[in-house]
Amino acid sequence: VGDLIEEYRRHVLPRYKERTIRHRERFLRFWKKVLGKRKLADVRRRDIVECLRILEARETPQNPSMAPATRNRYLGVLRHAWNVARKEWEWVSDNPCSGLMVREPRGRVRFLSDEERDALLTACRNSQEKRLYPLVVLALATGARQQELLSLRWRDIDWDRRVAILEQTKNDERRAVP
């Protein structure tokens, strides 16, 4: 398993953005620690489940209990590495991680109240950082993510259509926001 993780690091991780690589590296360190010395052929579904129990038992003040989404992210990286080993490298014939993802609760939808929005904008207006207020106004108006807004340039504004063209988005799909 340790060899699989190292090959995955060398050949697959470079395909991703730096932020994604950092997250996956953390997950891979865990899997290498708990399964690294095991032979791929000896790893069974129950072994993965036991490792997930170990992971879920690691409580910290910041993380009193592991969220299903976090568990799925750890598992997802190992599952992907195993699928690469199966489909591309033909190292294994099956994936013991398959079918172990848990259902994640639906995210909540929340909007700022008028009072919260006014307090936020007042605090931004009074901030030492002069770019904060226009950035927050733009975020509230467009729903764009922080990095999408920070990467905007004047050339990305279509004044005739009254839209901002977001070139660098989370999923690498160009989009326009009014």
C-alpha cells in the first residue's frame, strides 16, 4: 500500500491544483501510516472499515466528532488511488474501498439577515483594509467565491453586458455573473 501511495503521489497528484494536493497529502499520510506496510492483495474491506474507525476516534478540541464529509474525503482519496492501481496500472483486480462512502447530510441554506448584512458592511467600511468593502459588496451581489473575486481583472468585466467573467473557478469552468 505504501508503494501505491508513493506512485499516486508521483504520477497522479501533480494533475491537481496546489490546494487539492495539500488536502490529499494529509489524507495519504494517514493511509500510509495505518496501511503502508500491508500488501495490496491482503487488504480487505474490513481492514479499511477498521482504519476508518481509528480515524473517527481521533477526537481533538477542534474536531470533537468527525463529520461524514471528512470521513468520505479520507476514503475518497484511497479509493481513487486504488482505482488508478486497478484501471491504469493493473496492480489489483478489485477495490476494497468501494461501497464504503457514507451519506452526507444536505448542506444548510442560510442567508444573512438585514441586520447582519448591515453590520458586516459597516465593519468592512470601517476596516483599515480599503479593498474589503468593495470586495464584500461584490461577493454579496454575485455569490462568487473569494478566490474568484480576487483573481478578477478589469479585462474580465464586460461593461456592455454588465457581467463579470470568472475565468478561474473552483471547477475550472468559465462563467459569467451579473
